[in-house]
Amino acid sequence: MSKLDKDKPFGIITGHARAHYEQDGQLFNAQGEVVEPPGVMKSSEDGAAIPTDELDSAKQFLMNILKGRSLPKAEIYKEAESNNQVWDNVKNALVEIGAVKVMVGKTETWKLSEK
């Protein structure tokens, strides 16, 4: 499918930077053209993953909120929602930037690596 078919059932998406419609599991922009879902990793010719803009945004988001402090995962989740970050991208960004998860009591807390 390459264009949104407005004669078939479709959903309207609110609060997303690029996707305005969803139909049969495919995302479409306001013009009805296909867009890649958030967090899709493209592959280079050698098979290495190339981060998308959404992953880069999530990395920057995490580095900003974790700079000089650690935060509970639940608080990071709330901040991610408030900043229109896709949670899967945030979790992937945690690994990409080398941040760590630590347990403080029974609470999972994230912090930047001290390297």
C-alpha cells in the first residue's frame, strides 16, 4: 500500500510529529503518503543499524534529563510522554548511549555511565 485509501476504514492519529493516519498497520502523513513507523532502524549495506531521527532525538532527550543525576524509570517514562518521545526509542537510546540501570531499593533507576 502506497497511499491512504480514504474509502476504507482508517484511524486518525493525534500528537505524533509525522504520522496523521493509520490504516492496516501502516502509518501515513497528512498528505496520505506512507511514513516509517517511529523507531524503525534502517540497515546499511554491511548490515549495521543506522539510527533514525527518532532514535537520535531519544538519545538527546535521555542525555539531557540524566545529566548529572539519576532518575527512576517511571519518572523518565512520564517525561518521555510529556516530550512526545516513543518509549521504545527511549529504551533503545539507553543502550546506545551506554547509560546504566541500577536498583535503588525496589525502584529501577537510570543514570549515565561514569566513563
